[in-house]
Amino acid sequence: MNRTFALAALACTALSSPTFAQDMAPADTTEDEGTIIVTAARTILPPNALPLTIEVIDKDALDQQIAIAGSVTDAVATLSPSFSPTRQKLSGAGETLRGRSPLYAINGIPQSTPLRDGSRDGFTIDGFFVDRVELIFGSNALQGIGGTGGIVNQVTVGAPTEEGVSGRALLQATADNDFSDEGMGGKVAGLVQYKAGRFDASVGAAWERRGVFFDGEGRPVGINLTQGETQDSETLSLFGRFGYAVTDTMRLDLIASRFELEGDGDYAAVAGNKLGGVPTSAEPGIAPGVPATGRTESVALSLTDTDLGGGNFISQIFWNRSRDTFGGEPNPIATFQDPAIAQTGTLFDQSQNRSRKYGGKLSYERTVPGLDALTLIAGFDALWDSTEQRLIATDRAWVPPTDFRSLAPFGQANLKLADGLVRLAGGVRYENVKITIDDYRTLASTTFVACSATVTTNCGPSTYGGVAVAGGSPTFDDVLLNGGVIVEPVPGIRAYASYAEGYTVPDVGRITRAVRTAGTDIDNFLDISPIVSNNRELGVEVARGPLDASATYFWSSSKKGQLLIAKPDGIFEVLRQRVEIEGLEINLAVKMPIDGLTLSAGYAHITGRFDDDEDGVVETDLDGANISPDRLNLAAAYANGPVSARVQTQFYLARTFRGPNRDARNDFEGYNLTDAIVRYQTGLGGVSFAVSNLFDKQYISYASDTQRPTDNFFNFAGRGRTFTLGWDYRF
């Protein structure tokens, strides 16, 4: 049976999430039968022994969702009720998991750049090369920095298992509801694999052309020139994997990938009218400057041995580089003005994030001789990250070059008692972090930030004003703990309680570029102190006969959290305040008497508040830039013989945001979307037909409906009915 797993922090069991019951990779419910290994969890123990809530989207389910919506991020957001609805843009700013930012990774290599979060980390590899997606929910430090909301680990295709040549190919065509020329898109992808004795190789390429998106009323969806678009774009993704079996248990693998999504720049934004309910739109035109682009390159070399001294050894070194170009605006951005270069109001510029990271991971795991019920894991992680944000038209530094270094030894223990009736586990991770920033000067812009009862510092007539800032090398040390217990009195019925801590740094780039006080010293600037968040859970699960059901209650807090606050010009800044989040997740799936038919439902209720006036009390709701709406998912899936099909509906429920500074214009009205797909396997490959937004619903995206109520260029409608016809073939 296909499953997902909910696991208590450092002591848990396989909780099959019914929402994914027909979507997950196959797994058994007992350790002895050998379940799927979740690589993001850094252990070879089966999921029912692991410390976190985990869901695994297998290849078939992933391909199904990508055919419907177009990307891995869309697939995750659709299937996970606790994940925010996507913006359908290149930027994923404000897309959260359980109310906090997740860490995106490829084979455990971090794609996120928390030092200057450009929010492009959901688009770093084409889903054609992803074998499965591992979701770990809630704050944790399994992969180090960045996992305050959880982990989204994309595991790439594995090595070929059969001698000779094999592979697969994909052709897709996409059209809007009116089959217009400008709305047409297409995708071509191929992967060739070769195995000869101990050596194997896999190489592939995927190219995709996306047309213009149209909303439910046939209007072109608005263009976000600055943050970037997936519509009206071209993508090229390259992938290579080369492996050698040194011995029967030792293996060497080299994996490399390159991904680039570039906007065509053929359309210009047309203002909508938020008060009048008119969405932002687009019209043919030439966008100023260089179109928004996202590019990521990654290389990893790993050496593993499944029987080194009776245990499992994993080592990895990696290198990753990204360049995220943000588009320009037709009206010069106020923040970028400098009268020493050009008359104020006439200077055009645009920014580019540049990030380079490298590091390594080591871990060793084995049972204790003479005490097979106890498993110990020891490991060490190291990461170096260099990031800056430059204005590329004038070659100015907006965010100064910032270096990050993390050294982190860790250890875990897992103990099975009473033949599995009870399982205990616990662990510790020591993080030693150093951030280095040289002396720098902020931009010379003179925009205005209003002071108020809640904004009493860093406000006034000069946002930046060319302030000189003394660099420094602040360091942080922290010990991150986790632990949990799970009880299984009857096979298939489990209850658990857990605790885990996660860690990240705030968006240092947004903070350093917004310093307004002369003489600020980075070494003493508390706003770049780390964010440590915790995650506590209580859960129960029933998996017996045709029924899979689970319920999880979680709550999380951080004393010095991070909030994104939009300025009038649309540029976000960061506030550091106490944040508390709690939520409930309920999942249910039932196998029906009709062979192959499964009905499922999933529900998530999440609330979050922060301390707006710093009086120690959290009294203001997190807004749409920081937390997802409540959601109900319903689905019917059928798989029998050559035929598979799925119909799914997501109900995004209305929400009123409360607090002393509440703006009713940011309340969420709610909407629902229905998708469908059918696939038939023939002797010459599989043919699929998918429809996104089946009923051509007209709606405003969650991000636009809950933010910037006076910005008529930020009133984006969602994509209307879209058709995708595909053919896939394996050889």
C-alpha cells in the first residue's frame, strides 16, 4: 500500500497520511519487512523509527501533479494542506510550511539562501529528474540551517540497476482555455542511463517553453517584473549522474545539475484596481533592463559504505552556485536613486543575488554490539556560504558581500523497548556559526519611512541615506535538542509526543541593506542573531483494513522570529519579534469496494501570532506573507491495470486577520480549485491528459489578496483552466 509517514520527534512510527494514501512510495508498517529509506532524515532506520512527521511523494504521484500544475513546488503545495498555496510566480516569497519557511534541498544539498533569501529555491531542478520528494514537517535541524518550517528534499533519479542502455522520454503540450497562440507551451525531456559492471552513468536534459497565463475570465495574468515569472519563459535543465561500485558495499557517486529559467521579457505589466476588483494584467511590450532569471548549478560527490565496521557510513562534499536576477520596473525604483549618479527619479537599476556555497557531511550509524535494540548515529556537517546582492546596471552593492560558516557535530540515539511497544529516541546538535561582513556603505536613496507607535527606530525621512556601517564577524553557538516517545499498543494504532528544535539566520541581506543609523557596528547589531524555533507535536494514527486516519496537533514558538514587512515600493524588510504558531492536521483515506478506488481528505488549521508592540504578549495575527490559510483537500483516485485517474479539490478557507493594526482590506476571501488527470498505459508509452482549474474559476491569489492593499500592480489573478497533453516512454 502507498503511504506517508508521521513520525514523532526522535521516536516514532509510520503514520500513513491518508491524504497521500494513493500517492506515496510503497512502504510497510514494520521494520522487519524493510520500509523505504528517507534520506533527508539522515538515517537508514525505517520511517516508523524516526523522529519527525514525514511524507514521501513518489515518482508516479509527482509526475501526475507536475502534469497538472507544472512544477515540484506546485505538487508539494497541492498535496500538503499545511503548505501555502503557491504564487504561480518565479518567487516563492511568503510560501510557508506550517507557517515557517522550509529548507529546499536536492539530495540533501541546501538550495535555500537564508543570508539573502531571493525565494527562488523552489526552482532549481526540473521535476523530470526528481525520483521522489521527501517532506519533513516542523522545525528541525536534521540538515542544519534553514529547516524552521521543515525540509523539502528532492531526491534525484537513482543509478540504473540493469546492464546496458535504458532511459525514458517525455513530450508535453500545454494550452489555455481558448487555445490561443500566446498561451501555448511545450516540454521535451529525455534521460539515458547506462550500466556496465561496476560503472553506471545517467545523463539527461529537459527544455520547457511556458506561454502566457490567462485567468478565469480570459485576461492575461499580470506580470511581476521584479520578482520574476514562470509564464512567458524558457527553462533548460541539465542532469548527470556517474557512479562506481568500489566493492559490494562501497559506492562512489558524482551528481551534477544545472537549471536556468529565463523570462522572455515580451510583456509589460498593466495596473489593475484593487478597490474595484480588477486584477493586474499584461500586454505585449518590452520590459526594461534584463528579464528576471533564475540559474542554479550544483555538483556533489558522495562515498557510501553500507557495511563499514558493521555500520552504515555516508560522506558527501558539495558545491552550489546560484544567480537570481530580479527584473526592472518601468518607473525607476526609489530605493535605487542616487543623485551623484543621475537626477533623482531618473536612475534605472535592477538587482541580482549571487550566492556560492560549499560544504561536506559525514555520518556513521550502527547498532550497539550486544544491544541490538539501541542504534547510535554520529556525524559532522560543515557549510560555507558567500552571498551578495548587486545592482547590475550601475554595479553597486545593495547587500554587502556576506560570508557564513557553520560547523556542526551531532549525535542521535534510538532505543526500541518491549519488542516495539514503546520507542524512545533523542539527539543533540551543536551549531557553531560565524557571519563575516566587511565595512560597507548603504545606498544613497532618500525615501521616507513613517514612524508610529510600533515603529520607533530606523524610521524618518531617510531609508538608507548612504550610511557608513562598520563590518564585523559575529559568532553564535547553540545546542539544539530533540526527543520523543511513541506507543503502539495494537498493531496499526499508535500515539506519540515529540519535541524538536530548528535553526536558521534571518534574512541578513534585508537587514544590512536597511541600516539607517550611522556608526552601526555589525558585531553588536542584535538583529542578525539567529532564529531558533521549536516544534512540539501530539499525534494519533489508525491504519487498519481499508482505513487510514491520523490527527496531529503541533505548536511552535521562536523568541526572536522573522517577519516580512512590505514597504510602499513593494520591497520587503525584516522585523524580529516573538512568533507563536499552532495547528491541527487531520487526514483520512478509505479504500472503497471498487478495486483500485481510494477516497481521501486532508485538513489543516494553522494560526500564528506575533508580538507587535514588544510587550511580551503575542497579540497580532501573522499576515498572508507569513502564514498559509486553512485548507480542506478532497480527492478521488483510481488505479487499475493500464488506467489511472485522479480528481482533486482544494478549498482555501476565508480568514480574517486580527490585531491592533488590522487592515480589513487584507482579509482573505477564500476560493476553491478542482483539477483532474487521466492516464492510459499503451505498448508505446503512456498517454495522459490533465486539466488544471477544471471549472475555470476566477480568483485572486492568496498572496495578492492578503498583502499591499493599495498596490494595483500586485493584484494577481490565478491561472484559469489549462490543458496538458503528455506522452511518456520508457526503454
